[in-house]
Amino acid sequence: MNRLANAASPYLLQHANNPVDWYPWGTEALQKARDESKLIIVSIGYSACHWCHVMEHESFEDEQVATLMNEHFVCIKVDREERPDVDQIYMSAVQLMTNRGGWPLNCICLPDQRPIYGGTYYPKQDWINILTSLADFYGTRPKEAVEYAERLTEGIQQFESVDLITEQPQYTAADLKTIITNWKKHFDATEGGTGRSPKFPMPNNWLTLMRFAHLMQDESVARQVKLTLNKMACGGIYDHIGGGFARYSVDGRWHVPHFEKMLYDNAQLVGLYAEAYVWNKDELYKKVVEETIEFVKRELTSPGFGFYSALDADSEGIEGKFYTFTKAEIENILGDEADLFCTYYHITDDGNWEEEQTNVLHRNERDELLAHKLGMETGALQSAIAGAKARVFEARSRRIRPGLDNKILASWNGLMLNGICEAYRTFNSESYLALAIQNGTFIHQNLITEKYRLARIFRPGVNREEKVIAFLDDYANVIEAFIALYEVTFNKQWLDVAQKLADNAIAYYYDEGEGMFFYTAADDEQLIARKTEIMDGVISSSNSVMARNLKKISLFLDHQRYQEISAQLLRNVMPYMANYGSSYANWTLLLLEEIAGLYEVAITGNDAHAVRQEWEKHYIPNKIILGGTQENLPLLQNRVAAQSRIFICKDKTCGIPAYSVTEALKQILLS
């Protein structure tokens, strides 16, 4: 076994038996490269990555390849989920060199970590050719290698950076219209989503567009959001048997996924579909939320109520084997009921994707339409399918399962906690609230030090007061989740923790001179560049989440400093947003809140929780909620009495107290 044998990361452990002399990222490997003047191979991936497994099998398990790598290079394996700071730098390098990126990510660097070449997946012979050429290039023309590395490193340091904007612009609806008009050009009006293939769910895109459609009364955007939510929920990207979404579909119809299931996708999609149900009460949305939370509870929840990171795409060495079926397998499980089930999920003898006779379950029609075609009552169809699904699920549970990545990450737990809070807001399920509080307690007790520094990764048995590594996304997503947990409980301890974490984020990550947050802390390991994360991807960028967090905290606490930083962040990014709405989705949501305004809804009195539950039935997305029976926030001062009342405030002005939700809603409609 190589040096990865003692790693905690499941991804690194997958490579512990390779003949490659792998090192984890750290002082030992980096010093060896300097001492021996060897190039470094930085190979980055994650445990659920299908093509990472393919490259390992083809190249890293091969003795010939390993001999070449070990002789000429210092080989470092990185779990991108543990060290996103390292991944961020070398992903920037590969994107600058090739205009594309992905995983596995392979970068060849000088002994001082500066990259000179990189790419993603390489077949074995290509990998051999590249390494041979680079070893020769560095051995015979080291000066050229250094000159190229200098230019590339300058590019990395400039990549995804913005200028400081000191003058506050006046934001208008016209700014929003420009962003959305350009965004619409990329809509797929037939299959939903944007572009053609592959298709990623991009929850932050559809959350922003849904709120825009509602607040700005744009029916064309509303249609696109509904189409996308329906297509994703009916497509093969959704696990119709066990709940939860795969990471993306390889085709343009949401049909055939890469089968890995990531916590971060499912966390955000739970929140998206839950909020969508308040906006447009489609029972399909409710079903998706219920089944996805059940999947997370069943398969991604630790005994202590932390959430694990992912499930692999592969089982038994075959991608998707756990999730797909032949028609004969379904007939063996269901007998006489198989025909209806196969019709419902488009299962055929020949199969419906590239694997012969194998089917990815998906739907093309809503239950009402199919029931009508089959001459059945909708309820009877749904009941029959539910019974058949239970039997298929039971049969599937006896298969060899995909591998589990049991890392518990602060950032992704924050995302899941936020999604569960949104589900509780919408469906008022006490089981959702219990799970949210259990996870919030887990994060507080295990990932936050006494000085309110975060640890990115939960490591059982490790003293949380030891020096810990965390990144801005850990702070941003946990803060957002604890704000949400306050809003559904009115327990101020969660808001207090959010504020203390925000103060540390400002102290250790914020750059006053640039007016942006760095991704790494001031006292973290210094890499070849200290980066800012600005553009929203599948997960919203940490700067955009912090901007929205600080805006909310400023309203809860009447604290101008938080508002000033939030405003500075948006000012800096605003010039880049017009043409790339999808890459600035969460920033666009902040802009929408600036233009439409944020309501502060204070609900006080002995029945505050019951009133809050009634309030949540109405779609008012641009709001914060506070309340309870204690005068523990500025807006609650002198407003708490036994009788329940609702105070609607906006722009530092509050209306008269309302004694019912109906009265309070009238104030919003008239504002």
C-alpha cells in the first residue's frame, strides 16, 4: 500500500493499493519535489466520479504507467471535496489552458507547484505520451517551462477577479430585464433547462427565475421554470424507485444520468421543489421532496445526524447497475403487474439506453394523461404504481450497493439543512423540523469551535479545537442554514451562531482593499494564489451566498456594517452579470431582492408558530421572518404581547399591527 493508506478520504483510500507512489497533498510531497527537482503530478477527483474510476483502472493500476510516474514525478492525489482550494487553483489553470474542465483533473507542475500542463481524463496511451514528453521538456528546456509557468500563474491569480467599485449605482428593473432577456436566449423550450446536453439541474438558476417570474409577473419565465421542474422530476436523472437525483444527464432529455448521487444536488433540489410547491401547488413537487428527503435519511445520514457526501455511480464495476433493470427482471419481480409498470416507466425488451436490454426508468406523461389513455382512474393508476414501486425497491435493496463517500462536510450539510428547513416551511412536517434541529445541533457540536471557527470535515475522535481547515463556502452555507433554522423555530441561538460565524468570515476571509471575500482564510496554508469564488455554478458561489447572508443579518440585527459589505460585494460583481445570468444566478437573486425589496415579517404572541405556519402557505419569497414571545431582536422591541400580531416592515418603516394573516397580506399588496 502507498502513502494514502492512512487517509480519511474515501477517494484517497480508493487509490491506496495503486502501484503509483501516491502522496496526499502536504509538506512531505511538496518538499520531496523541491529537494529532488521533480515535476509534480496533481491528480484531483472525488469518490463518486465515474471517469476518475476509469482512469484509475486504465492507468494508475497499471505497472508500466506507475513506473513512469514514480521515476520522473512526485505524484499527489487530492480529494477535491476535502481540498477545494487546491482544486480551484488547478481547475483555473486547466480552464485557461484548454477552455474546459472537469474531473478527473490532472495537472503537471513545477517543483514549486506552478502548473505547466493539464487536462481531465486521458486514455492510458495518451497519458504515457504526455508524461514522457513533459519529462523530456523539463529535462532539456527547464527555462521555457519556468517562463510558461510564470505566465500561467499570473493568469490563475487574475482568473475570476473583479475590480473594486466605490460608487453605489441605482439598481432598476431595467437591469434585471437585461439579465433575464439574455438568459432566455439559452432556454430549451422543449425539454426544459438551458442548452442541449449534458444537462445539469442548476437549482440556483431555477430558484432565481421562479422568484423573478413571480415578483416581476413574467409568464414566459414561469412556463420555463414549470417545464424544467416537471422534466427533471419525470426524467431518468431522478431515481423513481428510491428518490433523489443523480448529478446530471448525459443527454438533452434528462433521460440517462451519470448515476452518482451527490448531497449538494439533492439538498438544493429539496429546497427548490419545496418552495415551488408554495408557488405552484403541483403534487409532483411534493412527491419529489418527500422521496428525496427519505432517500437522504435512509442512505446519507450518519448515526449522529450529519449528512454523508455521495453515492458512487458504479456498483460491481458497472455504471448504473444498481439503478437499471431489464424488462425480464421487472417481470420476475412483478409478475402480472409488470406490463403497467413497464408502460409507466418506458421499460422495453430492447432497453432504452446504450446498455443492451437495460432500462433507465423515466416518464413522459403526467398521471392524469396516462390514466385517461389507459382507461383508468388516476387514483387507481397511482395506487398500482406505488405498490409495484415498493416491490421493485425491496428487490433492488438486495443488490450490491454503490460505494458510499462518508465524508461529512460543513458546506454541504449547510445546504441540506437549508433544504430541510424549506421543506418544513412548506409542508409543516414535524419530522422535517426534528431532522433539521438534529443536524443543526450536530454541526454546532462537532464542526464549530468555541471561538466559532468552522471545521470543513467531521473527523470522529478529533478534537474540534485543534487547528482546522475550512473555506468560505463552509461559512456561507452554514450561516445561511442557521438563519433558516432561526426563521422556522424563532430560537435565537441559531441566529446568534450565524452572526458569530459571519464575524469570523469577515475577520479571516474579507479583503477590505478588494471588497471581496477570499476563499481561504488569512491563517490557512498559502498556495500559489489566493483566490476569490465569484461565479455561481451548480452550487452558488461563496461570495454570493455571503452577500445575501449579510443582507439578512443586517435586517435581523439592524447592523449597518453587514449591509455595507453586502452592498460592496454586489457593486463589484454587477458589471459582469448582464450577459451571463446562469453564472450569476444567486447574484441576480440578490439584485432582485434589492429592487423588489425585502419584507421583514415579525410574528409575535403566544400563537406565533401557528401564525407563521399559516403565513408560509402564501408565496412571499422576498422576506425574512422573525418573532416569538421574547423581545430579543431590535424589530421585536415593544411588540411582544400575549395576543398574536403580525408586523410588516420594509425600508425601515413598519405598518400597523395586523391580527390575521389576511390583514398582513393586504399591507404587502398595497405597498
